[in-house]
Amino acid sequence: MDDNDSTPDNALWPLQGGQRPSAAQSLHNLTLGEGSNSASELPLPPNIFTNPSIQPSSVINLNHSRDVVIGPRYHGPVSIYYMDYTEAHAMQTASGINSHNANGNGNANRGRDKTPSQRLTRNTILLITLILLVLATGLVVLYVELNRPRAEMPSNKDIYFGKNYDHDTFSNIGNGHLVIDREQWGAANTTQALIIPLKRPIPYVLITHIRDTWPCVNIYQCTLRMRSNQDFAIAKKGLPDIQSNFYVSDEGNIYEGRGWDWANTYANHSLAVTFMGDYGRYKPSAKQMEGFQFLLAHAVANRSLEVDYKLVAQNQTKTTKSPGAYLYQEIRKWPHFYGCGMDGAPACGIELGMKPESWDAKQ
């Protein structure tokens, strides 16, 4: 800087009335040196505003500077003014310097110019929108589920019996008590033909059990037990088939023995029902007793049993421990229990002309 310059060496900008020059004036003075003509005009670098690395310093100090050189060509008086970045950015916006933002990089820079609070607001809105969509979807699914028509379930007291089941399924007699027929438990087909029909309606129900064995508790165990009983009756006792008309498992299912049409091995005028287990040692289960009651209700409803049938235990008809003390205690409480053959009472079946040996026919 020339020492004869009227501007002091330590001046940061010329003061006019003690006021800092405006941004426009600063831009003009930065572009044109004082006292210079148009030939000495210095072009403003085009990237002074757009390049963030080129920003005006907060302080420019030229104290005690005797000579200032700008570029390789210019020596002379220089006026340097301060302009902060905020003013420069306002100037470039007002003068349209960033008008190229509408094309190309301007759109990309616009997203980066957003403040953290703006980005937070946008993320919050997106999160709330997503939550509302999830809640709406959940409500729609819940509404559809609640309003879906339900298939009517049969009453627990409805009774089904016979071969009216679908493939690989079992018929039932109500409340989930299944009926497993001979084919399903694997009965042998090489037995002798049964020749004594069971006359219906049947006046007596005879209760027996299988001694010296534990109660079977599922279909797998019980089907094995049924085949074993059939083999024992044929091979050891010389009978044409398994002994009783029906068998009741611990889980309350009914297994078909000789069925409704043929007399059991004990007596012609009775429906023999065997509980699968030793009930001198074990108590019958609640499901087992319920399955047996459903079987009897079905027999009465279909006129296979007389309405006033008589329920008796095998130990009332012959000297035996069958059907076991625990089971005998239970059936004595039932309304159809008939106390024949005990404590001086008449023999069972005497009113039908039956004799004591009629209850051990072995047929």
C-alpha cells in the first residue's frame, strides 16, 4: 500500500458517518478499486459465494504494510472491505447468482441445506405415518377376524354312531368320545362266524373288566390291547371272537367288540361292556365313566336298550372279582343299577327265565 494514500494503513474499511458500508457497497468496492477507471476493473471470482472454502475472514489486518501486490500486474492503492458470509449469501440470493440451482446440482444442494430441525420434523412425520398405517392394518385384520362367520359346532349331547366317519377319522358319541370300529383297531378276519344274534331291545347291561393289566390311555395302546384280547379269546379260550360287545378305554373312547348284532360270550340277554384295565387296583377315570354313559344313552335313543334297562356287575352273576371293587362302587350309585344276586336278592335274569349258568355261556 502507498504511504501517501489518504486512507490510513490500519483502516479495515472507510467509515462514512461512522457506519459500516452495506453489503451492496462492499461488493461494489471489492469489485472496483477507488479511483480506478473501467479499464482497471477487477472481475469478481465467480466461486466466491458458491465455494464454501472461500469465505471472507473475520479480520483483515494490513498494519505496517508498505507495499501490497495483487497478482503479477497490479501495484497501487487498494481498499479492502470486510463482508461476512451471511451478507454475501444474501447478496448472491438477491442477485440470482444461485439461479442455476434449478438445473443439476442446485436440486441436490437444496436437500443438504435443510437444517437439523427440518430433517427431524420430516423423519417424525414419516414415523407417525408408518405407525398409523400399522395400526390401521391391525384394526382391519381384527375386524375381519371378529366378523368371520363361525361354523356351528355340534352340541356336546349330540350322539353319532356307526360308520358315518370320513376316511381316516373316527365317529363319536358326543363330547369327543370316539368310536373305534373293528377295522380300525385291526380285528382278525379269520374268526369263526358268530351265529347267535343279539335280540333288541336288550334288558340287561353287564359290566366286566380285564384283570391283571393296567388301563390303556391312548389309541395306540388300546388297539394293541384289543388285538391281544381277541387272540387270547380265540387261542386260549376257544371262543369264536373277542368276548364283549364293547370296550371302554381310560381316555373314554369306545372300541367295538362283537357290536350290536351278536350275543356276547356271557349271556344272550345282555349288552356286555368291558372296562380296559384292572379296577381292583385302579380307579376308573372320569372320561371313562362319561364315555360309558354316552354309549348307554345312544343305545336307549336308538332302541338297542330298553328304557328301563338293568345295570349289573359280573360279580352279581357269578363268583368273580370282576369288574373290580373301585368300578363296582361307582356303578352302584347309578340310577339303573339293579341289585340282583346280592344280599339275598333274586338271581339276575330270573324274571326272563335265565339260570345262573346262563351268565357263563362261553359262546
